[in-house]
Amino acid sequence: MRIFAVLLVSFFLTACGGGSKQQPPVTPVEIVKKAPSLTLSAQPTAQSGTIITINFTIEDTDSTDFSLDWKFDHDQASLLSASMSQASLQLPHTSTQLSLKVTLTVTDESNLSVTQSHIIDVLPVIDDIDITLPTHSSVATNEYITLSLTAKSNAAITAIDWQLPLALQGDTGSETELNDKQAQSTLTLKAPALQNTTEFDIKVTVSTDYGYKNALAKLTVTADDTPYLSITVPESITVKEGQSAQIDASISSSGDTAQYMWAWQNNTAIELSQQTTAQVRFDAPEVEQDQQYLLNLTVTSDGLTQTKTVTVLITNNAIESDIKLTTNRTLAVKGQPVIVSVETEQASLIQSVKWSVDGLAASDYSYTNNELTITVPALSDASYQDVDVQFTATMTDNQTITRTQSLRVLNGEQLFQHLKVEPTQHAIPIYKNELNQFTLGISGTTSLIDRLSIDMPFVIYEFSTRSAELKNNQAHITLASNLIEQEKQTHAQLTLYAGEYSVMAMIPVYLHPSHYKVYAGVKETYFAGSTLSLFGQLFHDGVRQTNLTEHQFNWQDQGRGSFDAPENIRSQYTSSKYINTDTQITLNHQYDTQSSQSSVTHSWTRLIRESKGDMNCFNTINELKCTFNGQPQTFTIDASTIKQVVVANQFACLLNDAGLTQCVGETTHPSVTTLIAGNDGARINLVGEEDICVQKQNGQWQCAGENSHFNQSLLPLFSNVYQIIKHQQHTCLVGDGFLHCYNSAGDEVFKDTLDTVGELAIKSSGICYKHTSNPSGSWLCPTF
């Protein structure tokens, strides 16, 4: 945590005694507060799907408390955790190269802020790199082997990176030659000495400026067949007189069986039990003073024989001590008190004590006879520091007893590396007037956490109940509010406090004023003064409702038009013919004490001028005019009362305010020849460049064009379809308020039923949409 100095300015006013002269008045000094300064840095490129660290520095002479607002211009980028100097960022998975913009806004206590952005080029996994590498090789232990790789790509190769398991990293060397779109690399390594044949995975990454590709090779290290025998026993043990002792041995041998024999040196009379097994036992005799003995273990296996010796110290127990040390924590950061206490039932036998702490200055701790308190200091550079506390007691019989306790001090600036809040798959629902309880997993060293807090930094109202506590490595969170009036997707801020530091995690939440959700439709464009059909829908916990008895509805706008039936879930809306801007239309719902609302924004225009391919359309004072290949096109329906116009490469279609639809242009195009005329059109929809769909005033759709059968087959899947859109080989529609997408074979490849759709459009990244609860948020652009 950065420490900021606070400037304390004191003015001392003095008065002179005697005389009649007065001191001139003191002019107050105006203190002008300045916005903080921000330095943001991160690596310029990274591989997709990885986690990177963003470093930043905040400097401010006026403030010590700051709020952080992170923004990313890609939906799948997410902030995993953050301190006041570092953040952990999950990069999106992408199949194409992506420039991710990371923006941080820092606001101080005086509401002064500074914003800085950083661009990270996210490299995807690509298929156009051809890698030649032996898939499997073998080598004997302690022998050298060379692996060779060649690579070809459609772009210049910039790097080749060999990644080895730890066991193969002892003696290695590599050479790489980059030659534009071709590259060669060799890796030479010495196989480690192993007792068993082992297979290892070696990973190689070949990178270009546009992405990367991985290749995997397996290497088998074969063990030597020479017989071997290794014995492991403790070098020494200490046993108190009168107590039983046990010594365990382990061996590693090329043989299947082994013979054991334990024996004392110098014909010691202490009786051994189980002396022909890997585990020997004996009872320590009484001694007048500490005595040392030597115990041999001889093992024979696979024709080999080895002997190991254990030093056995049998101690005289003038006092049987039960002294032990206990502590309230073994991990700590600055600001956390660590208390080491002595526990014993024989305090009267202790003559004197001595404490020492290895690794800390004397000013960092204090102690009484049986308790030591450490004031944990900050670490400047190292990620951690191990501290050993030693307690030595001198007993009344003059023997000394020493106990130690270890403590690891962590660098609080790197605390977010030790504590991670596990991300949620979906936004957590929060309902008005309900006690909402949920849990979040916390991984890492949770014993560091002193307390938790939950806050809602991005909403203007408070939660009447707001609590967070740690139980069994989980954050148990409770939120309640009676002030939620509209649906909103936002974030709750969970803060983990440890000493003088904290780690923040942004938790996506979905605020609901009611379990009922009303839906007003998708954003569209109409000609000013026209009448449009509104098809609302009602849901309860995501399930569409058909029984609307006792439910009340009310349509409202911004005073720029009128409704024919504002109290019905379906209505007609006529706009002012003088507007040329966006209008927000709101559908309100009331049932018993529960209320909800949904808004849809429609764009209104008074000028139409659009050209695509061979089609050109524009409106004059009197009517719509279109040309195809420079030749005028004549509408047989009234072209002076325009509701909607769509223009494709080879045709254009008009929907007038009387509900009539007609398409002109290429006379052989199916969208021109197969459209079924009618006088009940509600809206017209261009699907790609080859199809149109017309919605009738009863909510049903009729499609025409080269792919009309495919579009038509999707419509019966839903009770109400609001919009159909096509990009390349994928067709998406808003069915019953939610997004559903299909491939050219008619298989559903994507759907989002978490929230209804407020806007649908074609962007540079493909088909994109926005949720109704987050109309000002980033576009959501799924990859199929």
C-alpha cells in the first residue's frame, strides 16, 4: 500500500505587548487541491486466454483514499483482483488478433480524477503455422539428445520458445534461426539420472505478430539397468530415559526383496524388537546423565549390501517439561499483530526465560515473561520474509529447554497474488425487498484475511442490509434494498482486508425491482410521423407469462407522440412528424405490490438517403424515390407516407403507414417477386443482403428472398419475434425477447437467456447486441 504524506500547516499568531500599534491582518493562504497523477503499465502483447498483471502508480499529496474504476472495451476481459498498485486481468479467448483497451480512472477524496489507458495486443492461437517436430523421442539417463524443429507461416515468425518440465532444465542449450516466414530451432539437453524410466512432455510455442501455435513432443528417459541400493535413515534421534523409541528406514533398490538387520555397536545391552524389518523399536533405559549410542542398519538387496548408522542420544530427565509455543497466526502482513505465547503447567519450575527473534529489528517486537508480540513491518522488495522466534527457558535444575516458532511475513503490495476471489459464471440476481444471500469461493491463504466488506460503488442508492463474512474459505454475502426501481447490470465490490492492505474483486450483480420482468422491444428506426406496433411481453423469473389477468400495464414516452391503447401490453404508437432524433418508450408493469419497467429507444428520421450496390433511394418532399442501375423504380403503393425503408444491393423495400409493403429493383430477385402483399404490415426487416421479413400487426412474420424458407422455419420456434439479422453464415433473431443464433444448417450455435435484448446490430466484430438492463454498456459480440 502506498503511503502518502499529509502536510500539516500551522500558523502561529503572536501579539506584541505595549504600545498602540496593531499588527497587519494575516492573509489566509488558499490551498488548491490537485487531481492525482497516474502511471499505468503492462506488457504490450500477450497470448489469448492468459492472465496478466497490470502495474500502476498513484501519486497525490492531498489524498490517501482513492476509488478505482476499470473499463475494458471487450466483453470477455475481466478483472480478477486488484490492489492499489497492481491488478490481475483475465484476457479474452479470441480466434483473431485483438487490440484490448484497458482504462483506469482514479478518483480521490475531493472527487478529482485522472484517467489513463493502455493497449494490449492479444494474440490468438492460429492455424496457418506449419510446425515439424518429432512427436516422440527417447534417450538414456545422463546422455545428451538434440531435438530439431522447423516452422513455416504465412507471416514472419518472430519467436520460438521451448518450455521444459523442471526435471529436464539442468543442462540445456538451444539455438534458433529466424528467416522471415521460415524458422529452425534446436534444443540440446542432458537426460537426468533416474532410477525409473519416465516420459516427459516438452512444449514449443511458435509466434508471429498475428498469433501463435503450440506443438508438443514427448521424451522418454530410460533408466540404467545397473543394480542399485540406497538406504535412508535419520542421522540421529533423541530419546528421553524410560520412553519407547521407533526408527523407520526406507530403501530404494533395483531388487524386489530386501533383508534387514539392526544391531548396536559395542555390544550395547539395550534390547531391540523387529530388528529384521524396516522398523525397529526399543525402550530407553534410565541413565544418570545423557548417553550416546550408535545403531547400525545393514540391508542386502539384488546382490548389494549397505550399512547406515543412526546416533541415538538417551537423555536424563531431571524435569519432564511440557513447554510449547502457540501463535495466533503463522502468516502475516504489515499491520497484523502476531502473538507468540508459552503454554505450560510447570511454570513454577522455570527459573528464567530468554526471547529472540531472527529476522526483525528489536523495535519490531516486545515481550513479557511468557508472551511475545510482533508489530509486523512492511517489506519493500522481497515477496516474503521468514522470521524465527526462539524461546529459551532455564529450569530450576539448570537444564535449558528451547522452543521455536516460525512466521512468514508477506509483502502486502503483492497480496492479490495470495488471495483470489473465484469468478462467477453469471451475474448474481438481487431482488428488491428481499434478503439476497450468496457465497463466493476464495482461494489462496485465507488465514491472512482480517475481515470482508461488500459495497455497491456504481449505484446511486444504498443497501439497507450489506454484510460479508469469511466462513470455510467462502465469502458469505448478504444484500437487501427497497430502493431498486429498474433493472440494472452492475458490479458489487468485495474487499478483503489484511492488516494495512486490501484486495478488491468486482462481482457482477443483476438488480431486479421484481420477479416479474416486462419487455418493450428492440431499438429500430422509423420515419417521423409514422405509426408503429408495440409488442410487449411479461416474464416471471425468466418464464414467459400468458395469463395477464390482474396485471396492469402502461406505455409512456417523452411527450413526442401518442398511444392508441397505453394500458394494454400491445399498443400502437404514433410519433410527431417533426422529430428527427431518438425517443425512449417505456412499458410499466404493476402486479399486487410488485412493479417493473422496461424501455426501448427508437430512432426517428425525416430524411432517407441510402445507397447499396446498384440501389439508390432518397425521399423528396412528396414521396420516396429509388433507382436501380440508374433506372427509376416505380412504387405502386403510396410512397409519400413512409414508415420504414430498407435498402439492399439489388432491391429496396418500402413499408408505408397504411401497412402496405412493396419491393423494387432487380425484377428477378426473389425478394421482389415472392413478397406476399398485404395491408397489415407492422415493421420490415432486412436479413443479410438477400432476404426481407415483414411483421404483421398480429405479430406474425412473412419472409421473402433467396433464403426465406430458412428464416420462415425459425419463426414458429417462438411466440413473438422482434428482429432478424444475418451476418455471413449466421442468422440471429430476438425470440420472445432473448437472443438466439443459428448456423446455415439450422443448428442453434448461441443463445443468451440471462437478459432481454435492447439493441441488435452488425459491427466490425460481427453480430453484436446490448442487454435492456445495460443500454449504455459495451456491445456483446459472441464468437460462433
